[in-house]
Amino acid sequence: MMEDMSVEMIAILLAAGRGSRLGGGGNKVFHKIGGITILERAARCLFNHPAVSSMIVVVSPSERDRIGSLLAGSFTGHRFCVVSGGETRQASALLGLRAAGEMADEAGSGRVIALIHDAARCFLPVETITGLLDTIGRFHCGAAPAVPVKDTIRFMDETGRSIVRTMPRERLLATQTPQGADLDLLLNAAELAEKENVKVTDDLELLIRIGFPVRLIKGDPLNIKITTPEDILFAEACCIT
């Protein structure tokens, strides 16, 4: 378990994407699974953990009022703030980190750990959050959940028609979210990437590029990212409540 349970945890929930591959023409976070929106499910996963004290929800500017009203009705008594996101996921994550920094400063918090989570992953187990917070808290590192790759992965040439090599499957992992670290460290790394106009693939990449240690913990196969209609069918078929 984490050595210092007085450390504050702020979750940053990214919900500004459009979800074009899911179809329907709108933001996929409003799609309902079992009568509950993807957004509410993702927020509930985070708030269900006793160590998560606050949440920053990053949304499209045009949906800020709608999402704020939806969450206010579902999470009475919880501390959260809805802020506008940017043009890319990386930009939205930075805006979320800045908002989290302001929230922590206003509260006069000491050590703060930030977890950045994609709202499209709305079946996050509480055990995964515990593992992340414990790893970050004890080892002062960045951390993310990951699962083994089941398929054989081929590395292709630039044309996409010829195989260059087959990747060693036993050394490959698929990274999930949440990804996190100490808030001040993540924020500084994100600000530096923006200043240097560096594009990253995910939040841990911000830390990797500045040489900060990162660790992967065991992920969960059910922590899927809702991306396609097939993902919706899978989630509904599993009867996840």
C-alpha cells in the first residue's frame, strides 16, 4: 500500500474527443451502455476510489455546459471542475494539468498525484487505480497499466506493403490509461513539450523524453477503450454494470 495516504489525488478525465469511428455524428461519451453514459461510467470509476479527491473533466468548449449539468446531477457532493480542451489530446491533457495545478494551489495541497484518464475507457477497475497510486507514491515514478499483446505484430516499411520484421511478442505490451505521476512533474514535462513543439503519443511519453523513470503495472483486459461499434457490443454483451 502507499506509504503516505495523505497525498492528494486529482483525476483528469479527457472527454473532448469526437469518436468518429464509433459513428452517430456526436461525442461518444454521451452514448449509453446499460442506460448509463460512457462519460458517467468513466467518472464513476474514478470517484469510486477513496483516494481520488477531485476531478478535472476536459471537454469540447461547445459541450461544457451540457457535460457540467450531466455530471452535477450524477455526482452531487463530489469535487470536480469542467474545463475546455484543445485541438488535440495532448493539448487537452495540458489544459487539464494546468487546471489541476490551479486547484491544488487554491487548496494549499502538498504532494499531489495526477492520473490522466480517457473517458472512452469507462470500465476501469478500482484495483488498477490502487496499483497506480501505490507505484507512483512509493517509487516516485510515472506509471500506467498495460496488458500483453496477443497478436503477432509486424513492422512494415514506409509503403505499408512489405514486412520489415516481426516484433518479439513476448516483449510487447499495450498501454492503457490512467497514466500518472506527481502533478508538478507531469505539468512541467507537458509545458516543456509544448514549448519545444514536441508531439507525444501518450502521457508517459512526456516523462520518458525528459529521462524520468516510468513503470508499467498489470492492466485489465476489461479496461477497453470504446472506439468502434464492436466495442459497444462487447461491453453490452459482457453485462458490465
